Amino acid sequence: MSASGRGQPTDDLLAALLDGMDAALCAFDSDGVITHWNREAERILGWTAAEAVGRKGFAGWAARAADAQDVEDRLMGAQEVPGRQVHEFALLTKDGGRVLVRTQSAGVPGADGRPAGVYCAFSEVHAQIDLERSIALSEALMEDASWGVVLVDVDLRPAVVNAHAARAFGSARTALLGRPLGDLLTQGAEELEGALQHVLAEGSAQAPLELWVSVRTPEGVRRRCWRCGFLRLGSPLAEEPVPLGVGWLFQDITEARRTALDTAQLRFRTGQLYRAGRSAAECEDPGEAAAVRLDFALAGFADHALLDVLEPSVDPDRAPRLVRHAVSPPPLSGQGGIPVRYEPGHPALQALDRIGSVRATAPRGEAAEAWARDRQWPENAAHVLCAVLRSRGRTLGVLTFVRASSRAVFERADAEYAEEVAARVAADLDLARSAQGKP
């Protein structure tokens, strides 16, 4: 047991406190005699408190003769200067080995204010370096890391946020602390919370996880893809692992993921155009070939396709009218040859006027079924893309693609694909008209 050898209750209490410390600690009186020696000092050097207390300095037992005086001078010199003094010494273990220690020593004043001794805390240099590296790593992650780092507590709320993560959330670091993830993400919060709960219960994740999230920022909602890693944080002071939370590291890979998705989408659509061309080439009727192309175009692109063709009006003085030529997927009862009566301003008519593509989406707050029914589209229509049919400098009709509300809105890349399909369908229709002797 660590003790000063006096048997006083206060000394026993002090010795018990010192023995519970994680750092090695010894103390010297004003003459350099060791008065206290705790268990961590015994663990590092091998000398027990009974063997150390009462010795003068380290000479002859814990330091080489050539080093002992220098070690003693440095340690006892802490009495004469304010603050803590840091030194590194090579000390001897009980079994004759050498260990390099880093010491922090400070003078202890007596009741009269005069120097009464020195206390010295020390640890093995490699252990101290490991600690300093851990602290430096933590500070670097919290300040300079090129990826987001968030420490999440057991309630799944951010406790520490680094600068990169704060920028990703479009907010100040302190503004994110303690807020539910649902306040920060409009989409993806449930998936993220599920991953965090799994890590708390089962341990650190074995592989990175990619999450698509929608981040609520002052500039609006941003759709991002984050590659995430998770580490369960446990207290090193508890006898049994006690989870303190989760270390969540993430990197924004939105642009790379979008590029990969765009490339895969382009590859698939090019393949569909090729397969549609091969199938259409086997059709004797060019009009049937146009319908075949619609079936291939729908795969992964839309839910419905409507093909409306311009036909001469019965009254020669009236403009040509749009006639429903084909529907994909085909309805139970045929709709071919039925004129469609679109109201002025209809997206299909706008496409004819502009000789270009027109996109439309059901307005918020308006019943999608009524919106679709008024425009003579399928009831589940929520997003629509109309592409004009052109061949040999003439407009032949309109091709309309329809998506349900479960799909995303049509974008510019979708319009380009629809225009390519429309050009090939228009060529089939033009060929069919020529075969029938129509202009």
C-alpha cells in the first residue's frame, strides 16, 4: 500500500486517493526524500511503495549513477519556479530495464509559503505520445477533416459537430447540437436513425453505408448522397462497455453517384433504343412498329405512353385534328382512331405550337385525379412529358409520356430521351402514311 510511513488517517486517505489515479505519482520533501509513491508508479517501474518511500532521490536504485544527480536537480528545481515543469528521463525498473518517462513536476509550498517539497506525475513516453496523438486526432477531426464528423449521443442527437459537417448541413456548429435528426433532414432521417440504433445495440458497422438524404438548409432543401461510417463509442473508465453514443463520419459523394447513375441510365436507354429498333424491323406494318417502340420506351421511364396523330379534318376548311393512334400499355378496349378534344393551353397543343417538348406536373393542393381527368390522361398521372412528332420537316402528332406520383418529375435528360423516341416513332408513322398513299 502507498503510504508516507506515518500511519495518520489523513495520510491513509491521501494514499488511497493516489492509488486510484491512472497516472504514476510520487512526492518528495524539501530534502528530496520520497514521501508518496502510488500503484501506477509501482506498475511502471516495479518498485513498491515500501521500497520507494524514504529513499532520497533515485540514485542507486531507479536511475543510473551518471543520470541520478541531473534527474534530482531537475525535479527539485521545480520548487524554485512557478508552474509545472516538463522533463523526460530514463529511469531504471526493478528488473534492471530502462524506461523513458515524461514527468510533470511542481513545487509544494508549506504553511509559511516557503518550498516544502515537490510532487511529480509521470508516465511512459510512448503512452503519453499515444494520448497526445489521440487528442491531436480528435482536434483535427473536429476542425480540419475533409469529411463530416458528428458525435451522436445515446438519444440520437448531435453532441459534437465538426466544421465540415456544419457546412454540409448549412448551419452553424452550435445550432446543430441537441436537435433531433428529423429537424435537420426532410428525407433520410429514419434510415440514418436506424443505422445509429443498430450501431448502439450491435457495435460498429463493418462496411460504409450510402444514404440519400434531403437536407433542410436556409437556402432550401438539398438532395445529397452521403457515404457514412459508424463507430460505437464506449467509456474507457467503466468496467463493462457503456455506450456513450456513436461516431458518425460521412463524405458527400453526390456528384460521383449522380454521374454513375446518369451513365447507367444512358447505357440502359441506349440499349432499349437498340432493342426497340431490332423488334420494329421485324414488323411488316410501320404503324405496328411505332407501337412496339412505345413498349420498349416505357421500361424504367414512364407508366403510360399516348400516341396522338394529326389527321385531316372532315371539314377541309378546319385545321387537322389529333386522333388517338396508340396507347401503351394497351387498354382492355381499343382507343385507336378516336379524336381527342384537348382544351386550349393543353400541354400536347403547346408542344405542337412550340415544335418542342413540354413538361407538366400536377399542382400542389389540387386533386391529381381531377387534374389528369380534365386533360384526358390516365387517372394516376402526376408528371407528364409531351414530345412533338417530326419527320421530313412536317409535324405528325404528339407523343405523351405519363408518370405516377410515386415517380420523380421529368427532367431535361428525360426530355432528350423522349425526343429521340419521338423521332423514331415519327419515322415509322411517316413510312406508314407513304405506304398508304397519304401525304
